[in-house]
Amino acid sequence: MAIPYIPHTREDRREMLKEIGVKSVEELLEPIPQKVRLTRYLDIPPQISEIELAHLMRKLSQENAGTDEYTCFLGGGAYDHFVPGVVDHLASRSEFYTSYTPYQPEASQGILQVFYEYQSLICNLFQMEVSNASLYDGATALAEAIVMAHGITQRKKVLVARTVHPEFREVITTYTKAIGMHLIEIGYKDGVTDLQELEDNIDDETSCVVIQSPNFLGYMEDVRELEKITHRFGSLYVVCVDPVSLGLITPPGEFNADIAVAEGQALGNPIYFGGECLGIFTTKREFLRKMPGRLIGETSDKQGRRGFVLTLQTREQHIRRERATSNICTNQALNTLRAAIYLSCLSEEGLREVAGLCLENSHYLMERVKKIPGFSLPFSSSFFKEFVVKCPRPPKEINKILLENEIIGGLDLGRFYPELNNSLLFCTTERRTKKEIDELIVILEDVKWARP
Amino acid sequence: MAIPYIPHTREDRREMLKEIGVKSVEELLEPIPQKVRLTRYLDIPPQISEIELAHLMRKLSQENAGTDEYTCFLGGGAYDHFVPGVVDHLASRSEFYTSYTPYQPEASQGILQVFYEYQSLICNLFQMEVSNASLYDGATALAEAIVMAHGITQRKKVLVARTVHPEFREVITTYTKAIGMHLIEIGYKDGVTDLQELEDNIDDETSCVVIQSPNFLGYMEDVRELEKITHRFGSLYVVCVDPVSLGLITPPGEFNADIAVAEGQALGNPIYFGGECLGIFTTKREFLRKMPGRLIGETSDKQGRRGFVLTLQTREQHIRRERATSNICTNQALNTLRAAIYLSCLSEEGLREVAGLCLENSHYLMERVKKIPGFSLPFSSSFFKEFVVKCPRPPKEINKILLENEIIGGLDLGRFYPELNNSLLFCTTERRTKKEIDELIVILEDVKWARP
Amino acid sequence: MGETLIFEKSKRGRRACFLTKHRVEGRRLRKLIPERYLRRKALSLPQLSEPDLVRHFTRLSQENMGVDSHFYPLGSCTMKYNPKINESLAALPGFSGLHPYQDQDTIQGTLHLLYQTARLLQEISGMSKVALQPSAGAHGELTSLLMMKSFYEVKKEVRDRVLVPDSAHGTNPASSHLANFQVITVKSNNVGEIDLRDLSHKMSPRAVCLMITVPNTLGLFEREILKVSQIVHRHGGFLYLDGANLNAFLGITRPADFGVDIMHFNLHKTFSTPHGGGGPGSGPVGASDELSSYLPLPLVGKNKDGYYLDHDRPKSIGRMRSFYGNIAVILKAYCYIRTLGRESLREVSESAVLNANYLKEKLKKYYQLPFDRTCMHEFVLSAKDKKEKGVRALDIAKRLLDLGFHPPTIYFPLIVEEALMIEPTETESKETLDSFISAMIQIAREIEDEPSLVREAPHKMPVGRLDEVRAAREPKFTFFNKET
Amino acid sequence: MGETLIFEKSKRGRRACFLTKHRVEGRRLRKLIPERYLRRKALSLPQLSEPDLVRHFTRLSQENMGVDSHFYPLGSCTMKYNPKINESLAALPGFSGLHPYQDQDTIQGTLHLLYQTARLLQEISGMSKVALQPSAGAHGELTSLLMMKSFYEVKKEVRDRVLVPDSAHGTNPASSHLANFQVITVKSNNVGEIDLRDLSHKMSPRAVCLMITVPNTLGLFEREILKVSQIVHRHGGFLYLDGANLNAFLGITRPADFGVDIMHFNLHKTFSTPHGGGGPGSGPVGASDELSSYLPLPLVGKNKDGYYLDHDRPKSIGRMRSFYGNIAVILKAYCYIRTLGRESLREVSESAVLNANYLKEKLKKYYQLPFDRTCMHEFVLSAKDKKEKGVRALDIAKRLLDLGFHPPTIYFPLIVEEALMIEPTETESKETLDSFISAMIQIAREIEDEPSLVREAPHKMPVGRLDEVRAAREPKFTFFNKET
Ligand SMILES: Cc1ncc(COP(=O)(O)O)c(C=O)c1O
Ligand SMILES: Cc1ncc(COP(=O)(O)O)c(C=O)c1O
């Protein structure tokens, strides 16, 4: 079997070799020392045809059982929000997805304009002054924010709320250890950051304070109080948010965040095992030149026609090399495109609807679940689409029972918070219906007696 | 809820009404007599949102169980041939599927060239001189062929082999009754048309002889002998073929067919409950001006650049009205596009491979099934991808058992041929694997004793 | 510069797809099937790598205007926006993977949708029963005509004529002819409606039906529709509706309510399914009680075991095609109707009418409007007066291409000289309409000032104006010179 | 003419999507959440109907070149054809609908694929273990550098320097800096390879590693790679491979075999997954036995119960991102490798090398070739001598746009003045290469005869040459004038 992706016929090869003036491709490989040449085939499986590949992949996809089949109450940073049909259709235009970083703006006005629109949409949603055109994911965006804060303040101490996504905290630990930063975690009280503990730890060595709201446990932080404490010490205020919540909830620009980041998957990207992420990164204009990532700016041609280009590239690795603000090159452009389409499709009212439904659903579920004997609510703070439920049986067992009923249950919090080891984090997006929530409740009502 | 597909704001409406000079849309409806106006809402369900629609349709699609889940041995005119991934991707380019009949060639060179390429591909595959750009399906193509033969010969008698697809025969009956044609069916012997019976019935009143090969039962007709008999009486030879078979099997142009038609679904179109059809229609150049359907021709612009246009439109309804060769207007263009991509993708070798695999699979199955006690082969003629098996139990029961094993069994022939009421028509496309056929055999071996 | 033909890109030995490593050849092949059945003449299908194949068709697509990229006011064709979600849902493997002969229990989802779609169309039209099989409008026409033929055959009435207005679409007379009826043309009067006198004169006991289009192809509602219906019925004939223009009055009036006995729908027009570069469409037929037993085989029925395909309908005209219709189109139409629902279907038509009248009012100062009346969802201009400058409707159409618009339908209906038939549809915004108006005004000015610019258009397309006469005179239909 | 901004199309009251009839507002809303948490400043997201939304993004796509429509020889980026079937398969709902925290039993299909992909990459590279998390090449670099940092910390060796060739990609020094290493630049010699003398001179016990690119960014294989490796290892450092150019030697040689200890892959380059207008990519890291315990958390393991996510790796540097990587990219790479398989992976590289050398030979008569040697999968021309005519590499790039080609990478690597870095990839046919050659020759002629034509290019794009200086001087990043 030859290869459908290589066009050369024997004839082509012969002609080309002749033009080059060699006898064989082998001759072209001459610069590769004989000593390091492979003298056998790679030990990988033999070539398969498209028909076989399709069969194999279909089979494997069926060995999974995800949110397309089961009802999902799992959140914790990856969400099965609804994705309007237009998003898939438009994002799969091959002019978009088979292009690359728009180094040649005249041949890339389409994607450049999309990025510019994305930046504008995000700035408006976050009420921040500048947004880049994406980083890898929310966690690395947060890590880059801390690195950037370091660059600005030249301070090494970082206070991180324990209510920040545990995996995000792991990532910032990995990133900041190298540059010798010192991370201190601030505990929580009633599900939100303990302000007193923050006050006790902050000082003028503190580079930044890092919080998330709604936080990992679903609750709303007191973002304004936190801001006051942070800025009192000249520290930067680094905030991680849920972009979907911003349809209703105070955006970071309204409470004077210095850097606001988010995981953008929920904006029109499939949940995909956490693998269709996009790091949203915004800041104030004063920090512009310290900012990581690509930026698209407006300009014009000689005839005065508007156009868009990559700009302030002098911050970037391909020009500034070791003095760049970040090492990022390839980013999450296609996910950015999806986010731009999603936000444009929903518009303000649509996003309010999504946020409103999330809020209603989660509160309906909360009202129902707290009445089930054995279940209780450990925290009383306000929440958005997620909240913590204390369970009468090990969460693992409950989830197993739910799974048998084609329900993907909440997140077993013991994994990340040993002190919450008997608790589940339930999440309801706008996709959950009253009927589905009622079905969940029926099972939870019986869960005490059910076989695991 | 407003409508996502209508852009008008209240403001827009107001401005437009003002420009028109009326107060309300109601005024614009004035030409509609009050007496016939609806004074209530239509009694249809209330508007649903995209999220609800998607949920509903997913649920309904899951109430089906088709060839994507089960192994299919069902043929009889609709086939689950493999469709390469490129076909879907290219056919879903919206510039193609949201356009219409290319009345303005300068704005439609893309689709016109595709049709021209399609015509060329089909002519080459069929070895016929002209192909139109599609009719509705194989059955209506056959009916149009008979109507056309009538137009050419001015004779009213038609001989139709009983081995022609039963539904096709029903359709030609419906079509030709109106014009007072007289259909006589010619029986079969050993699975193929009875030549003697044909000889006994043909005469110089016979407008055309209609056969299918491989025929509905899967067997190869003696196309050359049939040709001789047909042409001896000045009748036209109308042949229906399986386009996939032509990768290996004699094309109609090689045995002097006058009109050759086919169902084109198998060329890159999903099986879709028989709903993604395309009528292939080819003939000799001498009959060009009697031909139904759209034709694309090559031409050029003033600068000598090549281009493609709808041509010989004087045959068509929009110009010739009641003297048109057919009433067809909207055809199956998108399916034609898929067929063109499919044939170009597979190319000659690929089509040979498909045909070869069909042939091998069907003969492997035949060898295995005939050894199972109770099963037998009523016919010994050569066949392509389908053949008839006589069963030891009612076919309905066998198929039920197969279905429980996630196999879609053969076609219960009793439905169309009472004399074959204990027989199944098995089909194997290139998608069937040896393993799947072996699994079928294992169940058939037990079928005698199995509970229904 | 145009894309070369795929055959011209072919090179022996290239492949875009492989299915298997083993080839069935030579002896092995002949063991399976005797040599005499085998193809002799080798195939000459194009041989390309997958990258080149993809680039070929991608580039071809880019030489094509579609609704998703361009305003496309092609009158009578209702080129409205096609909702994307419907494409996705109709493509679900649970629908696309069904074999038409599968066991009834395994196809309930699809049968449910077919049954419900028919019911929705029944309510929308007021017809008693709807059959979904016909593959397009013209196919629905033929189906209907054959039904009426059967009806009178059963009644043993000799009726061999069909009345067709002079403004009718070409498929109407063509279908009548295919059903072996004699076509009698009924004139339009000076306000663009059916001439009742001529109709009364021509309607007779030998006429099966009048094939009417409402609104007619001038975009005008037949104000005397009740009289028309009376005249036809008085002679025992049927009123047949060509439903291609249903977009004009959804939820406002129903064909049954103005006397229609039988009709076809154009799902691909009214119910917003893509036109696919010329198809597939879908042309369901709705019939009154009197005629519904003649509907083609099979229909979807429902009993206690669920939905089933009903073949047991003895009066039926029989089958009109294989299997059960262009299912994907039907499913998309279903999705569309459900998304609009009770509340909003009427708004579709109201907006379509609003858009057409807006365009009409704005353009009539620059182009002749032969019937200056309130129109429905479309209207017809005439370029007759532009002939002085040597410019024809065709030239205006070509010039529109340069300005980024797909042109209107031209030279139809036949009763308007140099016709330009404009159907904006309800999915277009005021901004789009305004930009089209500007373009039309610009062209009107150009006709005055620089007519050759218009006459020689288009100037900015991949090809200039194509020589259609040559195409017909020296016909070349395939890359291979086999035709001679 | 360019498409207007989506905000400029917005009109209050339009909607492209509805989710529900009921809105949570006012008192109902405040019952759920206290007022102080609510947004004050209203959103100003664009308001469009769905048709206008679709037309906007469709038209934008048409103002963009992609591999599917254009030859795209963007050096170093490996813009090869992306198989369509892989897109379809990676989009199967069974994959796209998984939540990362689901129970292990419900994600076995995906874990299997991740595990197997890592194994395939291990065999292709000869590395002991591969982690798939890093989201792109640069992310893989940082991961690797942090691993080495940990390694030496555990060993209590003080190493704070990273050696980077002057021809290296910018991410190499940038990643080194982010990992808090000092960057030491190693010179290239006059045949375009690493200067061994300079390397020996700069390599020291304080150096963590040499970050090498093979073939280097000039497209040249480091013939002295074994010596390079010796020098680095002699000082106890690691040889790090920037695997962006793996496309050049698949199945021909393996990094481990020429001394590489740790490396990243660029799945989106070598293994043909779409670049998505700038991402997502995927940059797995492969490590030798010595380093593999430092790979990031988690890895996919396998035991008797099936596949699982292994978090129990005490020496690991920790997490490099949330969840487990850009899964869809990984799945497509898996599909690609399986489609080529044992037999044909090598052919990818052979054809890539053949294409590059063919172009190089044909173009070197018209453009300066600073290193006239057999190249691997890409090569670098210099437009230095065109400066006499006032033409720069940038101008040539812009002129190529007019002729229907995406230009090569320009001004990289930095060591070649006026660099034009050309990577044709193996998926392009001789015909395409020939047409590119013709275009390049035409431009060379134009530079002689009519340099202003080149200098002022492009002439045929939606916009003329854009003023990048102005963009930086008067920065405007959003439609909203919030920035001031
Ligand atoms: C008024 C009218 N009637 C009938 C038809 C025929 O419909 P179809 O093309 O679906 O066969 C058309 C199509 O253009 C039409 O516009
Ligand atoms: C040689 C080389 N190294 C590293 C990189 C960085 O890879 P990525 O863009 O995936 O981060 C690139 C990308 O352009 C490259 O060409």
C-alpha cells in the first residue's frame, strides 16, 4: 500500500532526482552519519487503511462513555456547556484550521480579524483593558500571570488561595519554583478565602495575591475586600474567573484586578477530556509590554484600508529570545476562534441566559439535595453553578451507583481536599433539565440503601 | 423567544414600513382576502430552542439502530459502502451546499466544473457517450429512460425483466401507465432473465427491453445475448447497473446499451434509509436531444478562458415547457458532488479494490453458508456482491435472531418474490470483514435450534 | 484563473485512498467470476494524492457563490439561510446509517420524524394527508397529476386537460405533459393575476385541474382566489397549488382555506434546507380527503406497535421513487418547523413580505415595475426600458456579480419582458438589502453613463461572460472525447 | 474590500441563539444571589442574526490562506496536508464528550489511545518514556528544562546555564530564561553547523544542556552530531533535542541513537495535525531512562484493571497544565502514525527531503544559497543580493501572495541575512513545486526589470501592505476604546 498523503509517482521521483543530480534519495541522506542510521524498520504496527482506522477509532470511542450519553453533574474546571451548531460549522472551515500563525497579515486578514474580535469580546466581558490572543490553558495563564507579576514587582512572595483550582495551584508551583518564587497558600472559611489569614500573611514582599471566583468549590469570593487588602501592600491582584459566569457576575475589571485569567474551554469548546482548553489572559494597559502571548492590533495599508497585524512582537520569543516576556509560540488559536464565534452567537442576552440557567439549576439542585436525609451543605456562601454536598456514604460509592443509572456524579473532593473527603462537588450547567435533576435526586434519596 | 434566523429589530421594521409607506405588515397582507385568513395560531407545537431541538433529535436518532452500530448484510439497492472521510469534508463546504442550480455560470464555476467532472467520470465508468448531471434516483432514472425510449421509438410496448429491482418496476409502472405504455414482465431462470421468454415476447412493437445486471437477486445477466435479441427488433436496450461493480464488471457501453442508468447512492453517499439517492443517466450521443435532465458543457469567455455552463437547455422545462424532455428541475446535485469526489478519491485502482472485496466477501460467505445443513443455494449463476440463500426457517425468524446478535440480516425475498418466500438475499460490501462473516456463520449454524 | 480539470491533474500511480493491501486479480479473480463478465476497457479515473484532491475541490468551492457568503435573491427559489444545527442533527449516524429495509423496530426514530413532519405540513396547509416521497417540486407535481388522473379514471370521467397560467413555472406544463395531459394556457390580466374570463372560458369538464401558484410568480397574491376556486370546482375540476411560494403566507392563510384540493410543498425552499447546488430537494404532496387515498406508496402509519410503513393502500397510484424520500431534507425541514413553532412561523412570511416590499419600493424609481402593487415575498422588475442603452436583464445580472451579489432570476416569468425576479427572503437584514439597493442604483447609473461597463460585465469573476451559444453549438460534455 | 468588524454589524435586539424562554431577572435573580455579586456594567457583545453571523465568519475565512487551498512552504512550521479522516475520527462524540474527572472505567478508549501514542513516539525517537501533556513545542521545552533542573537539584549539582546555538528557534532561549537559566549562545561555523570549537569552549560543568535542533534551522543535518553529543556528555550535561524538525528523518535515524537524552516533539508539525491558525499544537516530551522519572504528572499507566492515570511519581516535576494535554491533537497524530505505519513513515521523510532538495537546486540559480549543501526537509535562501535593487526578503514574500502562494518564513534563522526559509513538505506534488519555482523565477526577473512591482506588493490581496510600525506605535487592540 502506498501513502495517500504523498503524491510522488516513481516517475516524479526519478525526474526530481535527476534535476538534483543524484541517483537516489539515499544519496540525499548522506549528511546523516552512517553510524546513527537505523538499519531496521521501526517497531510500530504495519500501515492500516482508512477503513480499518475508522473501524478501530469508532470501537475505541465506544469504549468511552461520556457526556454525550450520560447526564453529567461533574465540573471542577471542565464543563459540558452547550455549544451552538454554528460554532462547529464555522470553526471547521479549512481556511481557518489549516492556516498557521498569521505572520503574513495580507494573507491572513480572516484569522487576524477573528483574533482582534476575540480580544475585544474578552475585554468587554472581563472589563479589562487588554487581552492577548490566548495562552495554553487557564492553569498556564495563571502561572504566566504570576511570572509577569514577578517581572513587574520584582517581589518573590505569592499568596495563593486554597480555593484556587488544585491543578492550577500545582501548575503554578511547577512554573514558579524555577524562578525561586515563594508560594504560600491561604485557607478558606465557609467555602471562601479566609480574609484574616490573608491579612496575616500579606506584606510588602508580596508580589501578588491569587484568587479564583467563583472559586473551585463553586463559591463567590469577596472580591472587593480581597482587592483592598492586596493593593494596600502594593501587591498585584491576580484573579481567575469563570467566563460564563460573567454573563451575570461582576467582571474582574469592575473590582480592579491587575491581571485576570480564565480557562476558556466553556466558551464554545467541547469538553474533550480537558483537552480543548484556552488560556484567557487580560491585564491593564499599563502592563502591556510585560504581557505574554500574541497581540493583534489594528492598522491600515497605504490606501487607508483597515487591516490587522500581529503587534508588539518585540515582547515575543522570536524577536526578543531570552528576554521575551514568555516562551509561548503556538497558542490555542482555533479554540480562540471558537470562543469568538460562541460569544458572538450568544451575545449578551444569550450569555445572561446561560448564566441564569446555571444559577437556577444549581440552586434547584441544592434545595432538593439538602432535604435528603444524610446529605448536608457544609458551606453557606453564595455560589454560581457548583457547590459542595456532604454525603452519608463514601462519594466513590455514590458515584458508582449514579453511573449505573447513566449519571456522571459530582467530583469526589477528597482527592484534592482531604478535609472534604466525604463531600461531592456538584455542577449544573444550563444543559441540565429539571427532569434530569429530579432523576438525580430520586437516586440520591435511595442511595443510603443501595448496593454499591 | 424571537427567531435566530430573522434579523429584524423593531427599529428595522419601523424604518422599512416607513419607506414602503404603510403602517404595519398587516397592511402589506391586504391582497390576501380576509375571508381566507387564519384567525388563530397554527396548531403545531410551540417554538423550541436549539438546545432542546438537539436533545430531541439525539434521542430520536438513538431510537434507531442502524449500520453504524450493527453489522449489515442487507442490500437490495441501498448499500453501506465505505465513504472516505474527504467526501464529507469537501461536500460540506458551504459554498457548494448553500448554492443552487448554476444559472449564472460566472458565479458558479465551482459547481459547474464539478458536474462536468461528474459527467466525465460517469461516461468513463459506464463507457457511455453522454451522462446528464443526475436525476432523482435509480428508479426514476429508469422510468425516464423508458419515457425517452418511447419518445425515440414511438412504440408502446416495454419488456421488463422480473429481476429488475421490484421497487424500480413499481415506479416505472406508475410513470408509464399515464402515457399508455404496456409493460410485460419477463421471468427468470436460475436467477437470471429467461432468454427464451424474452424471445417469445419481443416484437417490432417493442419500444425497449429493460434489464438490470447484476440483477436484483445479485446475479449477472447475459448482457450480450440480451443485447442481440433486443436490437434484432429495433428496440432500445435499457440497462440498469451497479456503479460500484463497474470497477470490475463489463460496463454498459461495452455491450451496446442504448440507455444505461443506475442508482448512484453507493458512490460516496450515506445509506440514509434510502434517502440519499442519485439517478445516474447515460445514453448514446445520437439520443442527446431526447435526454432528460441537466447537461453541463464546456465553453469559453471572450479571452478564451475555459468555462462551464448549463447547456442544451432547450430540452428543459424552463424553456420548452410542455415540450420538454422531462419535468425535472431540482435534481440531486449534492449527491452528484459526493459521487464525483468519491470516484476521484478512489480512482480506478480503488474502485477495483472495492469491487474485488465485494466479490471476495460474497463468495466467501456463499462458500460458508452453503455448508450449513438446512441452508442451500437455489441458483448457480455468477453473482457480484449479493446472492440468494434458501433457509431452513422463516427468514423473518432468522433475521430476528441475527438482530439480537447485532447483525442486520439479509433481505426477506418473500416480500417481493412470493416464490422465494423462504429465501434471504445476502449482501456483502467491502466493509464486511472475514471476522464479521464468520460471526454471521456461527449464528446461522445454530439458527435451527435458536429461540426466535 | 480557473482551476484545471481533475483529469488534467491526474498522474498514473497516485492514490488518494487505499482500502486493502491485497488485490483480487488474475486467477484469483477468475475463480470468482467468469472472464466474460469482466470489464475490458480500463478505467481512466483521475489519479491524485489526497492533498491534491482536497485542494482541487476546496478551490472549486471558492469559485462558487452560496447563501453563506453572498446575498442570493434568486426569485422563486427562496434562497434563505440554512440553519447549521439542522445540518449537524440530520447527519447523526443514527439517521444516516439506516438501511431502508431494516426491521421496523430498529427504525422507529426515523419513522416518528417522518410521521410528525407529515402532520406538521398537514396543519400548515390544511390538507388532510401528506406524502413525503416526492424528491422535488416537479416530482410532487407529477405525483399530484397522476393522482388526479387515477381519481377520474376510477370515476370513469374523461378528463385530459390541465389548465396552466401563462405565468406558471415551466415544471407545471412539463409535468402535465409527462402525465399525458394536454396543457391549456390561461392568460394573466393587466394586474398580473389570472384572467377570470379566460379561465371561465377554458375551464371545462375535460379539465382535470388548474395548476395555480399562490402568490403567483409575479409575487402577487391572487386576490380573486375564491372565484378562481369556484370556477374550477364548478366544472368538477381540482384546484392544484404549486406550493413553491408558501414562504409568503405561513400561518397567515392555508391553501385548504382558499380552495386548494391538492398541492406540493418545496421543503428546500419554504423550510430552509440547503439547495445543494441544485438539489436534493423534497416535494411532499398534500391532498384533500377526496384525493388522499391516491397518494403514493408507502405512507408512514401508526398503530399500537409503533410506526410502520403502510403499503396497504389499494387506491394509491403506486410508487413514485425507490424507498421513502429524501430523508435528510425532510429531517431538516422538521427541525426548522420545530425551531420556529406555533409562535414564529407566521413571522417568517411577514418578514419575507416586508423585505420584498421594501426592495420593491426602493428600486422602482430606477427600474420599471410592470405591476406596481403590494407584492408578497418577491416581485418582478423589467429591464425593457434599458434596451435603449443596449442593456438587457442578463447584463444587469452579470454586473451584479462584480458588485458581490448573486443576481435575481432573469427572463422568468415569461410574461414580463426582460424580467428580473427578486426574492430577498426573510433571513436578510436591512443592511444587506440596503447594500443591494445601492448596487442596483449604481448599475442604473452606469447604464446611463457607461453602458458598456454593464454590457461587458462581469469583470471581476474567475471567468468573463461565457459563450453559451458555443456550448450548445459545439457540445462537449466530457473530458474524454468519447462522444464522437 | 475587507469584512467589517462584527461589532459594527451589531444591532440591538438581534439574536443568533436562544436557549430558553425564561430569563432569570430582577427579584428572582436576587433571590439566588446577592446583588453585590452581580455585574454592573452591561455587556456589549455583538448582536447579529444567525445568518449574518455565519456570513461574517464565512467571509473572514475566505480572506485567509490555508494548506487546503494554497501551497504554504512556511519553513520550520511543517505546513503539510492534514488528513480529513483524522478530523472526523477525533471529533467522534465518544472522544469529545469526555469529562477529565470521569471514572477510570468510562475512559478506557481514550486512555488506550494516549498510552499507545506515547509508545509509538517512544519507538520513533528511541526515548524511554514519553509524556503527552505539553501543549506545544515551547511548552515541551520548558517541561524538559524543568526536568533537567530537578535532576541536578536532586544530584545537588549547580548548573545554571543552557547552551543554545545561534541558529536556534527563539523559543529555546525564551524557555531557558523562563526556567531561570542563563543562555549561552553557541556559534555556527561556515558550513552552517555548530562550531565544535565554540561548543567545547562554552560547554562546562555549569551547563545543564545543549539545546540542539536536528536538522538545524538551516535545514542541515549536524554531521558532527556524535562529536557534539560527546562534548556535551563529557561535561555531564544533557543533549536536548528541539524535535520540531523530526519530519526530516522519521525511520531513518532516531534521536536516542545520536545521543539525545531528552527532547520534545511537535505533533502538529511532524504528525500532520492542523495548525489551527496558530494552535492548538502538542509538544510531548521524551526522555531517557535517567530523566524519565522527572516527567510531568500524570502519565497514563497500565495494569491488570486497564489503563489509569498515574499520579504516583514522586520525582516528577509536577503538573505543567491542567488535565492531560491537547487530546484531539494527540488522537490525530495517532491516526496519522497508524495510517503510515512501519512501512511508510520513512517515506514521509524521504519525500520531504527530496522535495526540499529539488526546490533548492532549482532556485539556487536565482537566489543566493548561503550554504550550498545537501539539505534535509528545508533550506534557507538569502535575498541579501537583492538589496541592490531595493528589494528585501519581505518584498519577495509579499509578491508571492500575488502569485497565489503563501510565502516562506522570513528573517529566520537570524544568522542568515534576509533569510527565506523554505519547507515544502512531502505532501506537495512536483507540479506544485514547479509552479512555485516558476513564481520565484518570475519574481527574480521582476526584481531585475521592475523592482517596484515587488517592493509594493501585494497588489491582489484584500488589503495592501499593512503598516506594522503604526500598529505598534499607536496600539489599538480592541474595538472598545477602553484601553485609554
Ligand atoms: C414556482 C415553482 N414551481 C415549481 C418549481 C419546481 O420545483 P423543483 O425545482 O423542486 O422541482 C419551482 C422551482 O424552481 C418553482 O419556482
Ligand atoms: C524549530 C522550532 N522549535 C520550536 C518551536 C516552538 O514550537 P511551538 O510553536 O509548538 O511552541 C518551533 C515553532 O515554530 C520551531 O520551528
